[in-house]
Amino acid sequence: MMKEEDKQKLEGVKEQIRHERKMFRLESNLLLKISDTWNVFCEEMRRIFHDPGVIVLFFVAPLLYPILYNVLYFRNELLEVPVAVVDMDHSTESRRFIHEWNATPEVEVTHICVSMYEAEYLVKHGVVRGILYIPNDFNNNLASGLKTATLSLFCDMSSMLYMKNVYLSANKVMLDNMYKIQIDRYAAMNMDPELSWAFVQAAPYEENVMFVESGGYGHFLIPCVLVLILHQTLLLGISMLTGTAAQENREVFILPGRRRRYSILRILLGRGAAYFTLYMALGCYVLLLIPQWFGLPHIGQAGDIIRWMVPFLLATIYFGISLTAFMKERETGLVMLMPTSLIFLFMSGVSWPEMAMPDIWAAVSVLIPYTVGVHGFLHLNSMGGTLNTVPSEYTILWIMFACYFGLSCLLYFIRSKHYKKLQRKGLTSDEDSDERARRELDALIHDQEEAHIRAMEQSLYNALNNVKHNLTRLPDDDAQDVNDQFKE
């Protein structure tokens, strides 16, 4: 009979074998899932590099568009806007005003007109972008001090930049002349010069431009456009790949290769990893190298910008996958998403203040990764902030990633259920006899692979069982009993 100690030892060996068999099955399933995800990753990479349209969107556009925009806005500031002057006073004061206005870098007086009709003709034909009208009583009103000396300024509103230059330069010259006139009047009253300046400018101020020191339109706009380039090219590329797969009768929720089975999670992880790998490299080029090469505002830490790119790209990837879940044609994404570039730029609150937006659009903007992410990027890149100073945008991007990943899983699950329902009724509307033959062959290969895996598991288990049995062999007089007990 077997001793109690030997029984406990044998039970321990059995328990260890069962545990190791369970762990082996878990490890084999885990390795199989990792292998499936890797196959999806490789298949998506192959599709990307074999599609000329996607190559243009994923590589040519992100590499060339930032350079093109910087070349277009290379001057950054709009200087020496041509303007016309209608001087009806012809006095010393009017000529001095015209000379000082022409000396400002914003405008250049190119025409001195004799009438408003002539000046308006120049504006209508785009020769000048603004008109300064000096009435004939300008000098008399300044000398008397009893009436207000007025000037009339007319701006070309076809571009806000023209209006900005013409208006601000004239306003600056007018303020300087006003200070000089007041100082001259106080000097005529024998007032102390320092006291005169105290009356003229009771609260002295110094102008300091923060973040965008040049004050140029390009330095203000291009950082926002760089983020938009990454966002839009990624969305368009994903939509093109999804539509192409639908046109080729390939379901995006079925594993590629021989193991053709439904696996939504592995499909989404593999596709997302492919896009994320490519766009992390492109994002470093667009958001880190381009600002340094072209002198854009760039005072942030590279590490913080890279960490910000992780949730931004993930949220954008699965936002795009959710939008394109049911696309059936290659061109659908281009038609739907191409017009949204300007919409997203305006909704971000960069070119138009958020406080002036309707509440409905402000609420919709929170659902778009770009509108939230661009604020975080500007704080990190142009304002010198850190992730600790922009916790809300950073957290919202991670929440967006989780929500859109879950939404993608749900949409793909609904699509796969619909596809299975069509299969039960027979061929789907997109299938033909060749497609059914291919699916039957794939199913046969899949069954053979499953049987081969189970046979390998059983052989490994038997080998492990024999090793454990040899390691726990008892003396010869009890060996037969132990062997019989183990077989039971």
C-alpha cells in the first residue's frame, strides 16, 4: 500500500502538472493572439506601402505641406502696404503727418491724389489698399484748439491684414502727433517739460508682445496648421484604406492570411499600431524639426511634445476608424472629410474666439481630437508650458482615445454581426463563387491548424507527464502501485 506521504507527494505532482498545462494553454493562446496582432500589423503596413494614394496622404503630404506653407508665409509679416493720400489742406502739419505715416514699416504712400474720385479709382483697381483724406481745415483746427482736427481713413476690407496695417499705422502716428501738440501747448504756457509729460501720459506703458514676438501672421497660423496636417492626412488615409478593403470584398474585422476568423480586438490593435508607428515618426518631423528649421515659435520641451503626441495620435486614429467603419467606397472618405479642414480650424478657437461661437458648435468641438489637441500643442510649443500646465487637454485626449476605441469595437461588432447574418442566408451581396471557394478553403485550413495545435498540446502534455513520473519514481517494491495510481 502507498504511504500517506507518497500520496500527498503524488497529488502535488498532479496539481503541478495540471497548473503547468493550464499555463501552457494560456501562453499558447496569448502567443497566438500576439501573432495574429502582428500579422494584422504587417498586413496593414503592406497595404499602406502598396497603395499610391495612401502613400501620398501618409508621406508626401506630411513631408511637403509643412515646407510649402512655410515658404508661402516666409515673409511672415505684411509690410509696406501701398496707400494713397488726398491732402486738401497742403499745410506744414498735413505734410508732416504724411511723412511720418510713410515712415512706418506697415504702409508706403505711393500716390498723392488731388481728389477722392482718383483715390477711389486706385482702390477699386487694387493699386492701393487704403486712403487717407486730410480736410482743408486740418491745420486751422490744430492751431486754434477750439475745434477737433479730423482725418478720414478708408481701408480695403478684402483682407483683414490690409485693414490692420493701414489702421494701426495711422493710429500710431496720430497718437504721437497728439502728444507733441499737447507738449507744445504746455510749453507755450511755460510749464515744466517733465510736468507736461506727466499730464500728457499720466500712466506710461510699455508694449510687450508675448509668445509670438514677431507679431507675424505666419508665426501665429502655421503651428496650428502643422497639427491639422497630421490630423487630416491620418483621417483621409484611414478612410481610403477602409474603403479600398470594402471594394475588394475584404472585411476589416476578419484576420488576414490563413487564420481567417473574427477578431475585432486584434484587428483594431494591429491597425492602430501600424498607423501610430508611422505617425509618431512623421509627428516628430512636423512638430519638432519644421519649427526649428523655419524659425517658428518653439520654446517647449521636446519630451513633453512627444508625450502629448501619444494620446493625440491614438485618439485621432480611432476617431478615424469610427468614422470609416461603414464606408463601402474608396472615395467616400475624401468627399466627406476633405471639407472639414477649415471647419476644424475655425472650431478650434484659434482663428475665431470660442466665446463668439454658438454653444452647439463649442460642444461639438470637444468631440474632435484636433480642436482639443491644438490648444495643448500651442501651450507646450509656443508658450513654453509643460504637461502639468495643460492637464485638462492632456486628460481629455486620453479620454477621447478610450471612448473612440470602445466605439470602434462596438461598430465593428455590429458590422460583423450583420455580416454573419448575411452569411447564414447564403452568399453576401458582394461575394461570388470564387469568393465562396476561397472561404471554404480558408475554413478547411483553419480546422487543420486547430487540430495540429491541439495535437502539439497533447504531445507536450504527455512528455511533461513522463518527465514528472520519472522524477517522482519510488522504490521498486512500491513502484507498480504508484504507476497504477498515476494512470487512474
